[in-house]
Amino acid sequence: MDRSRLDGLASSITGRGQVEREPVFRELRELGLSPIEAIYVASRVLGLSLPEAKTAIYASTAWRDQQEDWQRLQSGLEE
């Protein structure tokens, strides 16, 4: 994960003015970010903690289809 690139993206998005969750989540998905990268950027752009951003992203229409895969991956890591 290239944090400098992601921080630049977050600055670019916030530089456009007031931002709303769904359009941000949709843009991050369209840019091809991984879920972890999208959570990182969303937390910066929307002023959320990382856990809040994770919950919000998987509740969004743009990322909802990824929630099951993400939960399966996390469960596999815990075993």
C-alpha cells in the first residue's frame, strides 16, 4: 500500500469541497482500489476512524458485494 499515493488521492478528493459518502465510495471502487486502500482513503476524506470507514464502505452500494469475501478472508486469518 503506497500511503503517499493514497494521501494524495484523499487530498484531491477533499480539495473538491464538501464530500458525501456514496460518491466517494463509488469513485474509490471505480479507481480500482483494494478494500484496504479504499478504507484508508475514506477514513481520511470523511473524517472516520478506520473501523467506522470499514463498516461504512461495506454498507455502501458500491462495495456491498465485497463484504462476504472480506469476512471470509478475516475468518480465515483468525483460524
